[in-house]
Amino acid sequence: MHGLLADGREIVYYDDRPGRDRSARDTRPLTAFAPRGELRHDPLTGDPVLIAAHRQTRTVNSTRAGCPLCPSRPGSPTEIPAADYDVAVFENRFPSLGGQAGGRCEVVCFSGEHDQSVSRLPAARLTTIGRAWADRTAALTRLPGVEQVFVFENRGAEVGATLAHPHGQIYAYPYLTPVQRSVLRSARAHRTEHGSCLLCHTVAREADGPRVVAATAQFVAYVPESARWPFEVHLAPRSCVGDLAALAPAEITELMGLYAEVLRRFEGLFTNPTPYMACWHQAPVRHRADLDHFYGQVFTTRRSADKYKFLASSESAAGAFINDVLPEAAAERLRAVRI
């Protein structure tokens, strides 16, 4: 069900089962929504850079009290007008994109329960999240000027999550990000030389190797051979599927079950919760003749129970990653986690 928040932003509810009442109105006295991001380009590298100084004032909250993503209560309205919800998607109140910059930023709330985690959600809710991602991918792909739809979750303050409530985001970029441009370049070169899909080749090779963490009939989760992060897993379909919107309902359920298993394996690596970033690299809106195969990426900056991988000069300034953990050893550790 679609609705509008008090400042004119769109909100969409996705429910585990039909028939829920989502007619509650946003009663907050908000000013009209006006995105203020600015898109600039680095003249040395040509890379786009988003300038979003207004985000300095965005909400930071790790407790249930005053959480803007919990359901609304009498006298305590939030970003979600409903008194409960399964999955809710709305335009980000503090977006990096939109307006002059182009594109759009959305927030995806995975549960009305503040202390929940995606890895422990029931299968029906995981499917609802997958449906929401697929539906929003299709909708954002249709927006004028959008080149790439990027779905992601930052879980844990250590990786930059400013709100503890279980949620992720979707960025609809009006350009191809540097990583997407690099993958597209490699995919084009592979297709020119071999006449086939680079990701299909990669997934088939990894599926028979020592770095597989988990797998289903149609999807494989593996540590990439040249992993940049201490613990990093890619999830990909075994055959060409361009984005989440192209998956059949049964495929969404299968993928989300594998995704939750991977998250549980990450959570079991150490004695305290593992912060992670989970991202879905979908095929570009254009150029699908060269790249039409999506993949997910889950990784953590934690390299041991009390040590983190910091992006120091080699990574941050030169873009040259150095990994302190052998990918094969990381895969073995993840497979050994009892879930």
C-alpha cells in the first residue's frame, strides 16, 4: 500500500499477508521535503562525489526510546505512521541523492520490532523483504536518469549505522558507481574474448572450489578468490539474472533463505555481534548486453574478536586493498560456524 508522509515523501508498506490496515496518517508538522544533495566530479579521477552537508543533522539513535523507525504510538509519531508493520519503505528524510543531484534514496525497515535482526526473521518475513527489494528495484529503475539501483544494509555502529533499528537503504544513482564501472569494463572484456558472461564463469568456477560457504539449487555463496575484506561472501545466481526484480517468487524465497544463513554464519564468527555490510550489486539499467548478472556481497571490517580492518593510506588514498586473512581460511571459518 502506498501513502504519503507529512512532508510529501512516499511510503510503501509490504506485508507478510494481505488485508492489513495501512491507512494511518502522518500527523507530524513537517516542512515540505526538498532534497539538497549536490553531484560533483573529481577532475583527477573522473569519479562522481556526492556533497550532502545537510546529513550532518540526521538522526543518530541506538535505543528504542525516540527511535524514528519504530511504529508510531499515541503522542509519539515516527517515520512509520502505522501502529505496526512488517516491512516499510519510504524516501529518506536526509538523502544524499534527489533534487539537483538526481536519483533517489529510500529507507527499508525490515521489522517493527526494534531489537530484531534480519538473520533471525521467519521465512515469510525474509520473502517479504525480498519482494520489497525486487518491487522497489523495478520502480526505481523506471525513474528518469537512474543508471544503477543499489540495495544495502549497514548493521552495527562500527560500520557506520546511525540507527540500531533493523533497516537498510536503496540508492538509485543517476550514474554508474566506480565499482560498477569497473565490473562493467571487466564484463565487456570477458564477453569480447570469450563470448560469455563473466559472472557465470566466475560463479561456476567458485561453485566447484574450496571457498564455497553455502549453496542451494540456484544460488551459491562463496568467499571470492581476491577478497578485499577479512571475511567477505558473495551470493550469486548460478545463471544470468540481471537484478532482484527478475527473480520468480520461489527464487526470492530461496535466495533470502541462503542470505539469512550467511548472516547467521557472520554473526557466529566471534563471541560478540559481528558488524557487517550487505550490498546487492545489480546489473546497470543500461549496458545489460555486457553485464546482466547480479550478485550480493556481505562483509565485515572485523578481522578478529578485537581487531578491525581500517582503510589506511594504501586502501583509502591509493585504492590498493591489502587483506590480512587468507580467503580459503575465511571460507573454512564461516563453514565451521554452528548455526
